[in-house]
Amino acid sequence: MATKALAYSAFVFTILTTAAVSMTEYTFRKADPKSKITYHSPAICPDGRTIAYVRAENWKPGSQLFNKGENIYFAVLSNGHWKHRLLISESDSPVWSPDGLLAFDHKGVAVYDPHTGRITQLTRSRYPKPDDSDEAQAYYHHPLHFSPDGRYLVYNCEFYESGDFRIYDSKLHKDLGIDIGNRFAWSSDGTRLVAAWDWYMDQKVPTRLIMWNIKSRKWRTMLRNYRIDNIVWPNGKDYAWVLIVDVLKEGPGTDLRPPQGPGYYRFDFRTRKLTKVSGITQWIVPSPDYRRFVFQSGPKDKAKTSSLYIGETGNWQFRLLAGGVAAPWDWLQQSMYVGWSLDGKTLAYTTKLGDIRIIKL
């Protein structure tokens, strides 16, 4: 088995090559540099025949223009061809529910039902105005992730550079008043949620890993005093994969080091035992069946090229899938520049130029 070491300005890791995966790739939407039109945030519907995505004019990653120039489009596969149409203007962040509803950011969190054509506004954002004397009261909402049963929707209530991740109950039609932290994962039945909370003390940043019972709205601490940057909870398992990195701090103090160095650890909920499984230090986006994952890596400078890697959770080996992809997403918004199909056989991603490409595995 060949190995190859790659070093980036952000981190160093080793690639273990995997067996070749048969795949085809094509351009789904192509950017138009002359007209400054780009595309991003592809979201594949559970039916596998519909893709929601964002068409943007004069848009840049991380912009704070509150959806100006961004429009959500639908593409439906018919007789081997994609048919595109505008869904709604000045909108962003499309996210599918397991039963085929589309949540997105449109002056707050809204949900579109393809069966009825109805759009329902769940929450409303408050944008800053030029004469607003209290800008701290301005905020905007965007959806992040549905629970596996489709009942709950996690959304970000962002106050400029900080944000609260909250839960909206679609059955009760209200926010549950739970702030879950900014790294989280659902149980397969949607009744529990594991989340990472930062606790700032003496310029050190330890983390608590907590388990929420959504129905009782009670939580308990599962793990303390590590910096957890990502959580993946495979369906039906009594463990989660957690990304543990060195504690970020300023000034003097003692760093809290991961047990065996930065990387992904398997955390057993029953024994509370940590077992290292990979030296990857980037956020991974797993396929719905959790057999595969992708992650982006590259220079911290967003103007430069990032690369997309694909791996298998059975052995945590991975390989380069594509170069020249869009820079890694903002952790507050978790903007999905990549999207999996429900069967894990199709992957959509956004290039640095603003194209959307489709890979069939």
C-alpha cells in the first residue's frame, strides 16, 4: 500500500491510498465569469431526482449581504436531462428534510413543500439598518440540519460574528428555546442530540460534550476538557466520532492536548472511552449511510485553491477526489458547498470558479 505525505499551511497529514472507485463526473451548472454569475450550495433531494441550489450574482463566500443577488433554483431530472427553474429570489442555504421538504433562508427560516407549492415562514430575521442605533439587536436566521425523523430543524440565529444554534419543532410550530452549541449530531430516531459546548476559562478553551434529551429538554455531560471541533453520530450506534484538536488560547497557560494527538476519536457513550481512528483534522461530511465521507483541505487563504478528499469509515483511508474546489465553509453557517444523495452514490460539490459538479460513484 502506497503512502504519501502532504503538508499544507493549515495542517499536515498522511494519505493512505484506497482501491480505485469507479465514478463519472460532469458539470451540473457552469459559472459565467463575464456576468459574474456563480452557483453554490447544492442540496440533493431524498428522491434523488431533484437538486436545489443557489444561483448568485456578484456573490463571495462569507459575504454579509443578506441574500442580495442570491436565488434558489430547482433542477428536476427528466428523461436524462436536468430542467431548471427559479424557486424563490433573495434566498440561500437550502436544506432537505428526510420527507422531501426544503428549508432555506429567506428573511428568516422558510420551508417549501414541493407537493403543494406552499412556502411557510418559520422565523424572521432582523437586518441592520443604516440609522439603527442598536446594531446588537440585528440578527438573521438560516437552516442547518433536520433531525432524521424530520420533526426538528436546527437553525442558526446569528448575531454578526457569533451565533446560537437553536431547535425549531415543526409539530408544535415553535422554537424549543434550546441553545445546543455549534457542533452537534442527531441520534437516528431524532430523540437525542449530542453537542459540543465551549467553556472559556482563563484564556483556555475546554469543551463539554453533552447529550440532549429533546423531549424532556434535559442534558448531561458526557466528556470534559477537550476541544471538540466536529461530531458524527452513525445511525443506530452507541458511539460517535469526535474531532479533538489542540485547545486554542491566547497568552500564557497550559494547552489541553488530545490523548493521542489531534484527529478523530471514537467516543463510546456507555464506557466514555476514547479510541483514535484517524489523524484527519478537518470537518468531514459523511454520506447518509456513514460508509463514506468527504472533507476539504487547503490553504487558509480563501482566495487560493482548496481540495476535496473522499474516504471510507471502515478503515479511515482516503484519497484526493477533486482539486480547485470552493474554500471550506463557514462553521457558523455550515454552508454546504458539497451535498450527498440519500443512497450515498452521488456527490455534488462547488468549484473555486463557482461551478457545481456532479460525481456518480
